[in-house]
Amino acid sequence: MYLYVAGAFVLYFLYRWARELPRVSDKAAKHVYVTGCDSGFGNMLACHLDTLGFSVVAGCFTEKGEEELRKRCSGRMTTAHLDVRSHDSIAKVAAMIKEKVGERGLWAVVNNAGVATPAAPWDWLSFEDYRGMMEVNMDGVVAVTLSVLPLIKRARGRVVNVASVFGRISPTGGAYCISKYGVSAIEPGFFRTLVTASEAHRQSIRTLWEKMPQEVRDDYGHDYLEKMEPVLKSMTKVSDGDLMKVVHCMEHAVAAVTPRKRYSAGWDAKLLWLPLSYMPSCVADCLLLAAAIRPARAVN
């Protein structure tokens, strides 16, 4: 009986492997629009797709990001200033893409732009903190997609969203997990990018701590920041430095004839966060609370 089950699993994975192997043809005629290309996954994907022969339109927030991509990539690469919080910026890039692709349409849009700070307990944050993150991580995805959706339909192309495994489970407060629950496709775990940079999170936490009311500080205790320090340091240590694990998932979603509906990148995502997300809420909550830093006035 067990051999039949094991055999069925082996046959299924062999079938899936063979089905997902073929890649699309005529790559040079296919345009791919990638957001958030200044650094990290977006930057590496833009260069990787260019190397594979795709015509890439890379949206960058800074001029420096645009210049570096133009230096590193072929003449097929087109860069553009893009602020996903600005409807005018989004519309300007969409108009440029429409003129460039013509009747062929746009093969794919990869919504990669995102931010991870400020990330802190709920009562440390203001409404503006929540809105700022949602504007980039959620509203920006919708706005960019809608701006080029007619072009994607024309090419019978695809939309690829880069989310997070924290769109499956919420181990922290703030708007980050909320914004990722609204997006799915590529769901990486911890990787060494600006999103997981310890110093950026440390500075954000200190700024929030200094501006919050004394009453809230008293709830958490005067030594709460000291207790958080080992956690912040561990973010970089536990983060995977091989960003190509995520980039290969993104490339497959763009280039495969039969892409997957969802991709989980990183061993922590596969072996920790995803299994935890499938557990009963009471079990997941107990495990997360056991590892959490408890405030001074926590309710037992």
C-alpha cells in the first residue's frame, strides 16, 4: 500500500517537472515590465531576463538604479523612473510601454516594488504608517497592473506578483503582513535584501519608539528595545544570501509555457512558515507567542 502511495507521488512530481520544463519562444519579441528594479530581486530579475533575451522595461525609483541597469544590460533594456505611489508616474510609464510594444502587447508585468518598514507592534504605528506601506505594497500592485492590463490581454500574457510567505501567516504586527495577504504568486521567505536589512529595521524601530507616547512605552517596558536587539541581529544571519532562488521562481513565472500558480522560495518558507500556516490557529499562535518578546504589561 505504501509503495503505491510513494509511486503515485513520484509519478506526480515527474509529470509536474516535465510539464513545467518548456519555455516560451521568440523571447526578443516579448516585453516584460518589472517594477522595483533599483536593487534586490527586481534588479537581478531584470538583468537575468535581459540575458535570456527578453525585452525588459525596468521601473526604478532612482536615477542611480536606472544608470546601473543601462550599464550592465544590453540595448534591449529600457529603464524608466517609476513611483508606484503616483498615478501620474504609473500612467507615464504605461504610455511609454504602449508605444513601445504596439500591437504585440505586453507579455508580462512583474509587480516587485515593495517596502518593509515601518514594522512594529500595532500600537506603535500611526494611520499614516499603515497607509504609506499599503500604498506601495498593495495599491501600487493594483494600479500598475490596471495600467497595462489591456496590453497584457492583447499579448495573452501574465501578471506576476512578488509577495511574501508572510502573506500566509502573520508573525508580526503592522501593515506588512496585511499588504502581503492581498497579493500572491511568488512567496519568498527570509532573503538578504534591503527588506531584511537589520540596520534599516533598527533605525525604524528607534524612530517609532522615540515618538510614541510615554504611556505606550510604559506598557512595553523601558528595556523592550534591548530585548529586540538580538532579534534584529538575527534577521541578517538567518536570511538566505542566494537571491537567485527567488529570481529563478520569478523567471519561471515569466518564461515557462506552463507557470505555477504559486511559488515558495527558501527553505524557511518550505519547512517552517508554510507548514505553520496550515496548522490550526491555536497551535500557530502558541508557537509564535512562545518565541515572541512579551511586553512588561502583557496579559497572561
